[in-house]
Amino acid sequence: MRIHQYYLACLSHASYMITDERSKTAAVVDPQRDVGGYLADAAAHGCTIRHVFLTHFHADFVAGHIELRDTTGATIHLGRRADAEFACVKMRDGDRVEFGDVRLEVLETPGHTPEGISIVVYDLAKSGDVPEAVMTGDTLFIGDVGRPDLLASIGVTADELADMLYDSIAGKLVKLPDATLVYPAHGAGSMCGKSLSKETVSTIGEQKKFNYALQPMSREAFRRIVMADQPEAPEYFVHDAILNRKERGSLDDSLKRTLTSLSLDEVLAMQRAGAQLLDVRDGVDFEGGHLRGALNVALSGRYATWAGTMLDHDTPIVVVAEPGGEEAVMRLGRIGFDNVAGFLADGMAALTSRDDLVERTDRITAAALADWIDGGRVEAGPAPTVVDVRSEAEYAGGHIRGAINIPLPRLEGRLAELPTGRPVAVHCEGGYRSAIAASLLHTLGRRDVLDLVGGFKAWIAAGLPTATGGQPRPA
């Protein structure tokens, strides 16, 4: 038996393939939508993928169960509470799939979602009684547990799910042998929990020692602790959770439509018709010059999460990239954004003789901003309103004195709170989110926008004054 972990850093997503050399059979757990890696590895081991397991209906990405079924004929397995449009085998506690020296046994572990399951893996060549590993989906993470409050859990309250999660953890998972390897579906950076570790594998014993949510406590205490301080979930999570239930088109079919090279005139016509322009270059390149009206979400960061947060999944998207746009389009497909109309042929080179279409974003250093705030740049006019687009928790932990905190996902809805008649200087922790924010403000009609180079980290590095705690209201 062989367990291989695939880790997709941009989505903090872990998936798994279990192969059996004797039967030449493989099973994939929680696959990403672009399934080429699983197919190539299975072929390299002379195996056929015959089973696909979804531990639950994921909300942060579109899973590749449909793609693997269509490509290999694999059977899709889900928990018994799953309500799916496609044919699947619904499994309950104790149900098994065996092939060669592999046994996969289901534990129903609801809590993150009602249909959640974990998969206990036995290597029968070693033991039929002692498990080798457990694939916990979003029920148990390294250092955390799945949040019970996502809107994807339609029809079930967060309190009900928290109770289910308590039973799944205390009544089932912690009772596995301490040496059992723990393989979760997500790692640090995922919004499916609040304090996930950067580690991608652990053991039940280690989690019983170090995971805050696995410590002995009452049901009420557990409910309070797992519900507290959860990050804000992007709106696209509901879209993806619904897509994962559906009989839908494959990623390959989507890419055949969306990987289309468009001329500048075609892009401008689509923009006038309401299309969203998405520039995926790094913020510094974008701010040096970009097509007027474009939103910047750089491929180099948490691109899929922020693109899914900032864009509409029904309105056509045109991608601007250097070069081409294939990677950007495919990664949008991973989160179910199949509404891409194409990408600008030749990228920004298409605007070489069209300076009338190019917009630039001013940038400012921490020292220059601090001097301006302190009255050292009278000739430049009124000092900027500083807008911190980090989360409320980040802001409370330390911020620029006098800065207004408007988390990036809420910026458009709170635009009216920004004073007029003076510039706006936006910042985040390091510069990735503030580049998005500055581009958004431009698309909303604010031209007096500056982006703080290096973000709050640069402010701290310059030894400039900070504050902690409460949120000041806009003037």
C-alpha cells in the first residue's frame, strides 16, 4: 500500500491517492478539479483509479470527482447524508471498500458539514486491526478542527453542527490508536478553520497533546471555543458547495471555452458590456501601468481565494496576464469560476500605442506617509486617510495610529465611509491585499489612491508609531 499526498499551496488543499500494488487499484480522496497529476501517477504505478471519495461537499474549491469519474469510470463515494445529483455510493459508519492489501473504512464525522466522513486506512499486509492512517477531511486539521459556521451548511444551525463536531471528535477520532497518521484536507491559510498548522501530517497522539480543540472539555466549552474568532468566509464558498453537489461539466470542457485569446478591441467591447477585467500580474507591475478599469489579483499570492472573494461568478471575466492567461484561467476553474470569456492577447503589450487606456497607481513609502501625516508635506495638501484592509483581528493586534479598518471583502460596501477631498492611502500586512484594494477603489471611481509599499511590515520595520485595540470610525 502507498499513500501519496498532493498539496495545492494556493488553496491550502491536501488530497490523497492510495494505491495497491497487488491489485493495481487506486482510490483518490478529495481530489482537486484538475486531475492530471492523479492520472499520471496512477499510470506510473500501473494502477487504475477505481474509487473517488469526497469527505464532504467542499466550499473553498470544486472537487475533481466528476472529472475522475468521466476519465476512469471510478465510483464516487460520499457520506450517507450527502444529497448529490450524480450517482454515488452513500456510506455509513463501518462501511468498507477493500482492494488487495488496502481497506478503507468509513467513520461518519459530521460537524464541519452534516455529511462529513473520515476514512480510516488499513494496510492489510501489516494488520487488519490497527489502522495505518485516517483521512479526516475538514473534521480534524493539524492544530485545529473544521469550523461549524459556514453558510454552506444550509438548513443546519452552527450550534447543531458544533454539537455534531464534538461527538465526531470526542466520540470517534480521538479513540483511534495514538500512532494513527492524520491526513487532513487543508493546511495553514485555509478559511475552513482559524489556526491550522503549516504541517500537513500528524498523528492522533500528537493532536491529543497539542490541538486546542482535542483537550478534555464539556460540550458547551467546545462549542464556545470552536465558534470564536473564525475568519470571514468568502461569498463564493456557497457557490462551490452547491457545485460540488451537482452533475456539472468538466474542467476540460470549461477550458475549451475559456482559453480564448482576445484582441484589445474585443476586450474593450466586453468591458463596455459589463465584463470584469482581472489583471493577474504582481502588484508592483500592475500599479506601474494597467488597463483602465482592471482589478488586480496577483497569481503570486492567494489568487484563487481572493479572486473568488472579489469577483462575481456569473459575470464574464477577461484576464490580463504576462504572458497569456492559461494558468490564471485554470486556477479560476479550480474554484468553479467557469465564466471566463478569454484573455487579452499579448497582455499589456497590446496597449503599447494606447496610453489613453493606461492607468497608474501611486505608491508611497512608510517614511513618506508618516512625514505627510505629521504635517511635513504641507505643499502636498491634506494628509491621506489611512485605510487598513486587513482583518479586524490583525488590526486589533497592531495598526497605524488613526487608521480606519475596513477589511478588504467589505471595502466596496463601505466606500461611502471614506472621506472625500483628501487622498486615501491603503495598506495591508505586506502589500498583496492593498494592491487589490487600490485597484478596486480605482474601478469604483476614486483616483486619489496611494498604496503603502511593503504594508504594515514596512511601517514596523521603519520604527514608526503604532497602536493596538479599538476601531476608530471614519471622519
